[in-house]
Amino acid sequence: MKLTEQRSSMLHGVLLMALFACAAFYIGDMDFVKALSFSPMIVGIILGMLYANSLRNNLPETWTPGIAFCSKRILRAGIVLYGFKLTFQNIADVGVAAVCIDAIIVCGTIALGLLVGRLLKMDRGITLLTAVGSAICGAAAVLGTESAIKVKPYKTAVAVATVVIFGTTAMFLYPVLYRNGIVDLTPAQMGIYTGSTVHEVAHVVGAGNAMGSEVSDSAIIVKMIRVMMLVPVLLVITWDVARAARRNPEADPMQRGKIQIPWFAILFLVVIAFNSFNLLPQTVVNGINTLDTFMLTMAMTALGAETSIEKFKKAGPKPFLLALVLFVWLLAGGYALAKYLYPVLA
């Protein structure tokens, strides 16, 4: 096949994912979808999975590289642009106490996830994706980690599914616990609790809005600080991957022990720093954020398009059991930190 034909075929795959992303935006704007706080990214992966289990076999094989391009290159670009949603001023707004609690939650969740995954004898890739997704920022963290460790698309989709299920559960559960006094927390403490433990940014927004502005304002900021922690986590993961390769005698000698720096994560931090200076008009930043959501939606759809029911069966129930254990830890551990540690540090 000539180079021009290859590029044309790849473009077909990219345009197909863009079409799905447009549909995801349209569906995501519906009232019942907004009520669930499902972002276009989540709608996108659902559409991709529906496609994978219905019409996927009718897709020309020459279009597949375009789908892979979306799930890798466009994904990394989307993670970089995600930095325009954050500023370093967010950290100053909530103080050191919230940062410390976020750090404990992130480290504790990942460590517990790896431990439980080992006890369940799970696939290490799915274990790590599920743990990081639960610890940091849901689907976006899963996508960032997937780019660092390079696992099969269906494993990413399984991890995203666990995050969606338990993140949605938390979004409805937290307001019920708060309104009925089951969790004895002040609005400030509830904001810390929600932002440091609920999975998706969209889920934090949904839960926070249901509990009032006193809770939602701090919850969203605390959540954004968790998102920033994706960068050091990815650096540690890539170092660990390089160390594992160094120990593996069957690894490629050219790659053994070589640390693959996730430059998209570094650029993500650079974008946050740039955005902290407020050099761009807010309308421009809003436009960039919309473009970023569209790109991440394309990436999520592409991952979903590579995920069939058979692959979910192959993964088995263990990833969901792991996600349940982490969910219980976030509920109980996060409450204890917000209730007892936050007043001491604040």
C-alpha cells in the first residue's frame, strides 16, 4: 500500500472516532445523562464498546491504525491540554492540610491496590490501572497510566469500567450520607472528604453541587490537587517499569533498564504552570478545555472500540472485586482523615 493510501486509511479511522466523539457530546448534553454526571469521555467509551460488540467486524482493517492513533497520540496530547483546567493557586486555596490528605489517599490507595491485586493473583497491568484510577482522577488517570505502561486496550477499558461504576455510586452516596448526618463532618471537612476520595472530576462536581457551595468549592479544588499528583505517580511508574526490565534477562538489551520518561506528563505540569499566570483570556482557555475534552473523548472511544465482551470475560470478576476493596478504603479511610487528621493539620 502506498504511503498516501496508508494515510488516507488512517484518516478514516480518526474521522470515525471523531464522529463518535461528536455523538458522545450530543448525548452527554441530554438531561438524564447530565443527572448522572457522565462526562462525554464516559459516554464515548460506552459508545465505543457498543460498536466493538456489534459492527466492529465490518470495519476495514486498514482503518485500525487510525483508531490506534487516537488511543495513543491524541490521548497524550489530551492529557497535556488537561493542564489548562488547573493552576498552582488551587493548592494555596485549600492549604497544606488538604495536600497532605490527598497525598495519603493517593499513596495508600495505590499501595493497597497493588497488595490486593497480588493476593488475588491479578494481571499487573489491570491492577495498576484500577489502583491509579481509583487513587487520582478516574478515567483520565487510567488513560495517563496506560500511556506509560502500554497495556492492551481491553485492560484499560476494564479499569475505566470499575472507576465509572464506583465513582457513580459515590456521587449518589455521599450526599445521602451528609444530608442524613451519617457522616459527622463540617462543610469544610466534607469538601476535603469528597474531593480526596471520589473518583472522577465530574462525579466530584455532581456530589458537591448536591451538598451546597460550601462543600463543592473546596471539594473541586481538592480534587484538582489530586489530578496534579498524576505527574509524580507516572514518573514513579515509569521508573518501576524500567527497573523490572532491568531484572528481566529476556528483555530487549536496548530497552533493559532504560527509563522511558513520560514527556506528556512533564508537559502537563508545564501547562499547569503556564496556566497559573493567567496569560490567556478565559474564553481562549474555555475553548482549549472544550477541545481537550473532545480529544480525550476520541481516545476513550478508540479504547472502547477495541473492547469486546469476550475480553471482559477474560478479565473476570477480580478487577471489580479489587475496585470494591479500594472503594471501601476510600469511604472509611477518607472519612477518618477528614474527621480526625484535617482539624490537626488545618
